[in-house]
Amino acid sequence: MQYVDEFRDPEKAASLIAAINDLTKTLALHRDHPLHIMEVCGGHTHAIFRYGIANMLPPEIEFVHGPGCPVCVLPMGRVDDCVAIAETPGVIFTTFGDAMRVPGSKKSLLQAKADGADIRMVYSPLDALELARANPTREVVFFGLGFETTMPSTAFTVLQASAEGLMNFSLFCNHITIIPTMRAILESPELRLDGFLGPGHVSMVIGTRVYDFIAEQYKKPLVVAGFEPLDVLQSVWLVLKQIAEGRCEIENQYGRIAPPDGNKAALSAVEQVFELREFFEWRGLGSIDHSGVRMREAYARFDAERKFAMPSLKIEDPKACECGDVLKGLIKPWQCKVFGTACTPQTPLGALMVSSEGACAAYYQYGDLEGLRDKRHADAA
Amino acid sequence: MCLGIPGRIVAISNAERKLATVDVSGVKREVNIACIIGERPIEACIGDWVLVHVGFAMSVIDEAQAAETLRILVELGEAQQEIAAMRASGRA
């Protein structure tokens, strides 16, 4: 496959790890006060665990897993809204597979499907559009979620529905936007971060210049990174190099995919269909100003929020669930009391255990579970 | 959902709706290419390697940039070998 194997070459990985070790020595770090590098994007969290990258690095460097897993930050009340729409007679509710098992306050979409609601997993919003064409007497709703990576695909789908005059298609818009989210992270007093791996595919859409404020105002290095093992290692090396040389800049390791100005056609479709919400509620992080988008008035007839009655309630996470603190990077997934016991990928309590991009699911799937349990017992003792 | 997969555009299937057939590791699928056409005639996209997300080609993979990133990595590897050799000879 084009530029996949090349970025998995073990020999190059070995030299990057050696270079990272050298820089770490230069920085004279202590393992009790490690450098904290946040990978903002859930895709990176997944890559870090899948390839065991955290274990390749010296203990003086720690990843803080950011909030960039759209499924994981979905509050319970929103899942309840999905279930309410899906259980409306005549509706075909379509969603990406990732969202099926996210727990709502009463049930997940998977449970609603078992109870008889017509819920279908789709690969693309275009598949939902096709369902609407094929079922003119049914209302087909697509559950749109994700950051700017998936936002353009949803926008183009709405534009296509509008061009065809399809009256039985609508979007339940839960898209979120990265810049206000990063600003909220940077403003959070609890977080001590030394640098960022920037989201590669969000940047493919929005470009890399939009991060300039992170270097200028907050004096933090950020390297936009790809998702293969060499991409992640090289980006960590670039962040360390900046720190060692006293620089804070926005660098782009993923130039093969992410151009500095982003994707003009994608941004213009997004601008045409969506506008910023005043605020959006996040699981674990609370409300963040301007961090979500909704559909513009011009596309009201495709807006599920306007078409359907929904509970729209704010529902607290279960008490035992510590997804919020994990999302903020305050605790590691294995430090949560229910990790791997009451909360597993088969029976998730919290959203971080659901998506393969969630930090807890990644730890569970690829981590050394025995070792983590020992560590937890040692911490408790 | 957010990771995407590389594929190659092999045909234009519906020019009006900006749909193309993309070959992803031997699997062919119809994909929307509105984001990567730019100012070109749509047929000019055939042969492009693109990154596909949820049924949309979102970026043309820039071969020159990929080669440049790999070149830096090769150089870094050579530099590391040299440093290792210097250290070894310093100890000798």
C-alpha cells in the first residue's frame, strides 16, 4: 500500500529511538518528573498502543491521551437522544459502527436495535443517503459525529441531499471542532503539558497554520503527526528537539497528507452547511464554548434536531466511572477503579472503553493487564 | 472512522455527483472526490493515490513530501550510526 510499509520500517524506528534516547539524556530529565506530551487525537492513542510505542520510549517521556476520540467524548444524554430518534416510528437510524455500544442512561443503540428499532451501521454518510433514496416512505437519519476529519463528508452529504431535493433525509449533528477544544486544554489549570502531537487528519482539512496561537500565546511546541509508527516516533523526536533547543513552533511531520492551508473544498462545504454552537457539552470535560457546530437555518429541513422531539437531558456519568479524569489526563486508565473489572470492552461503563480509539480500550486491548493490576495494587498499598 | 485508508482512483463513475471508483488493496468502492479535484478536469484525478475517509477522498498523497520525510529518516539513521561508531571508537 502507498506509503504504509515505508513508515513501518524497524531499522528506521531503531535509529529514531536512539535519537530520542540521546535527546532525553541531553535534557537531563528525571523519571519522577517526566515530560508530558499530549497526543490530541484518538487515532494516535490507538497507534501508540497498537505498535507499543510508549514502551519503546524512555520512562522520562509520557504520553497524555487527549480528548480526540469523538465517540468517547459523547455525553450520555446525546446517546439517549439518538435512541429517542431511532425509536420514533418510521425512522431508519444510521450510524458509524463505533457509536453502537456507547452506553446511554437507559440503553445503547445496540440495545435499542435488539429491542426492535431500525438502526443500521453504515460505512459512509453516502450510504445513509442511498438508504433514503431507496426508502422514500421512511425518514432516514444519519448520526454525524467527529471532528473536522469527518465534518466535510457530512456537509457534502447534506449538500447532495439538498441538490436532489430528498425530503426524507436528515442529520443529527454532533460534530465537534478542534481549536476551541485545544484552547480549553491549554487553559486548564490542572494540566501540565510540555508539547503536543497534532492531529494529522483534522489538519488535512483545517491545515497547520491554525495552530500558530499554541506556539505564540502558550509557548508550546506542536508537531502535526501521521499515524504509522515512524510518523509517531519522528514527531516525538521533533517535539523533544524543539524543547532541547528552546524553541516552540508548529511543525508538520505529515506533509504528505496535511497541507499548511488545509483543504479548500472541504472547508467551504463545512462553512456552507454548519455554524458554531454557543457551547457543546462533552463527557468528562463539561461544557466548552464554541466547541460544536449545528446546521445553518438554510438547511433546517435536513436537521434532525429541528425535526424530532428529543429529551436533550444532561445526564451524569455513573459514579464509579472516571472517564472524565482520564480524558483530562489526570489519571491513567488503569488507575480507574472499574477498569478491566466492571468496565471492559464487552460491557463498557464509560465511553473510553467503547471505541478502539478510546484510551481505556487501547490499554485493555494492547496493554500488559497483569502488570497494570499489580501496579494498581502497589499504588493502593 | 478517523484513520482513513489509501487507495488509487481507477475510474470516474459519476462526474455530476463527483463520484469515482477507488481501488483499496484490491477492493473497489465508489468514493466522493469533491475535496481533491481542485481546478482540474475531473478525469485528471484518475491514477491519483488518495486517502479515503468514510467514503470521501480527503487528500491526494503527496509523493514528494513522503519521499522527503523518508529521506530525513534515512539521514537520521546514518547520523545515528556515525555517532554510535564514534562512541565505540572513543571507548577503544
